Amino acid sequence: MTKQNDRKYSLATRIAQALHFIDPDTGSVVPAIQHAATYARDEEYKERKPYWYRRDGNQTTSLAEQIIAELENAEGTYLFSSGMSACTAAIEHLPAGAHIVVPRVMYHGVLAQIQIYEAKKRLFVSYYTAGNLDELASAIRPGETKLVWVETPNNPNWEVTDIAKAAEIAHAAGAKILVDATATPPCMTKALDLGADFSFHSATKYLNGHSDITAGVLSVRTVDEDWKEIYMVRKLGGTVLQSQDAWLLIRGMRTLFLRVEKSCKNALAIARHFEGHKHIEAVYYPGLPSDPGHEVAKRQTNGQFGGMMSIIVKGTEQNAIDVAKYCHLFYPATSLGGVESLIEHRKTVSGAGFPVHERLLRLSIGIEETEDLIHDLEQALERALG
């Protein structure tokens, strides 16, 4: 339940209050967790609410979807049990033999899935280099391409793609565009406002922010038949986000703006400190003026740039692995967007066949004290390479 009045409060305020939630029965400012799997109809055998079975959703999941729709300025939002299940729905709703355009390097789980579908001729795929709009345009087949997939900033090298220009190119050819902006959540990047048809986030990451659920979310600029088909994929696959995880997601989103602001400030300070460092060959972070995507990122992220970066360590692959091993504060773990800082040797995690630099370390910067994180990386680098 939300309360309306004449004043237009800021988005940060509305999200902090979970859209000013008040339980109509108890007055609670925290929503209850609705665990029911089925719902009784009323005396006239009509649905009391738009729920009849758990695969369709429930009040807890719907509230989480309403909050994200507000964040995204979306006409519709669906939550899924994982980021991969949301991506699967986006792919599965396409007709058999559809042509899609995707980056050569992107989140390795989705890339692997697309390549499996390609090998089975379930999809026909053309590839482009992330951030390169000329390659993207060349990969599109006008009148034939159904979906253009953009991941920005692109994991794990953090190339930036101009969403507005990519959307113009896709739409001119009759294609829709899906933007994965997981690394820059909707308090930073509103992909739908920039022209995307679909916005995707692994809600496991910044939206939740506490590394205690898995969830995926798709939002849409305009509800249409494609959106209805995506709903049916979720319904028939049984991949709706469950109540406990939806409640934890709501809890996490109430501090989204604060967490992201701190992570961004930490990341920018760390990137500046280590750019040109004696033990580091390169720092990939769009917040650095030297980064090729800096100006576009500044426009698309309200000048915050995000909490994700990668570094190329000098020396050998083992030296890079040792840096991750020798950190005391950074957790040697996979994922991103939590309050804790993480470090991973990406090639070890994504596998030998994934096109990533053998000395790349991916960093997810949390909300700890900046100087503590810098000191931890300094001592790990010195121990591994000094």
C-alpha cells in the first residue's frame, strides 16, 4: 500500500520507504512475507487479488516489482529466481531461428547459453565488439534481426556502449534492444529512458546488495505481446522469484542509493590510486578520464561510474592469482554489488575458453573504508610482485 499526496518526493526517498509502504491491517512499515502457494476465491467465486497460484506471483514479489518499475521508469517489471532465468526468458520468447546480435565478450553464463542455442540452430547470432557502434550496426540484418543485446559497462573489461545511439541503430533496422546494466543499477542508469526496449539486471547484485539471494529482473518500456510472452515463459517455467527472496530484495533496495554512492566513491579513489602503479599494467574503469568510454559513461550514470573495475597485473598469470590469494579484506569470491569487496581472477572463474586476459583481476568495490581497501591491495601486490 502506498500513500499519495500533492508533493513529488525524490526517487531516493520513495525507494528508501519502499514506496511509503504501510500495511493496511497492522500499520507496519515493513511488508509481511506472503508464503501462500494458492489463494481462495471469494463468495462469488471471483479472485480477491490478481493471484491464484504462486507461479503467477504474490503480494511480496509484486511489491518488489513495483519498486523496481519505479526505479526504472518502466511500464512493467517481472522478477525471476535468478539472473540467468530472466535472460532465458528474454531469449526463449523469441521465435525459432531468430537472428540476434550480441557482444563477443559479455557475462560468460549468458554467452555460453546463446552459443548453445546457436549450435542447435535455435538462434542465429552475429557478434560485435562491445562499445563499437559501427560493428554493432554492421552485425544487424535490417528487417530480420529480432533482438540486439547490449551489456554496458561490459563485463569484465568495462567497455561502455552508448545506449541511446545503439537503440537508434536497432530501431531503425526494426529490432528491439535489451540492455544489461547490472553493473550500473537504475539509480545510476535508466536504460529504458535512453531508448532500450528491455532493461535487465541481475538483482542478486546491487539491487539486493547483501549477497544473500539470487534474483533476476526484466523491465519493459512498453507492454506489448512480446512482454506477455515473456510472462508466459516465466509462468510455465516456474521461475518467479519466491517470497523470502523478494522480501530480502525489498529490504536491500531501501538502502540502494546510499550503498551505490559509497561504492562509486571508493571505486573512483581506488582506480585513481592504482592507475600507473608500478605493479599494474592497466586499470579498466570508466570513471578515469583516460578511459575510452569516460564521456559516455558520465552521461549514462549521472557521473557516478559504478563500483566495478578490473586491473591487469604485471608479471605472470600466477602473479595475478597470488594477488587475489594474498588479500586480507577483499574476499576471493565471485559476484558483485554487495556491501563487501570482492576480488577474482576472471580466467579461473570463467574458464579457459572465455576471451579474457590471463592477468585480469575483477574487483567489486564495497562500502568499506577506502584507505583500508587501498592498503589491502598494496600489500597483496607487494607480496606477489615486490
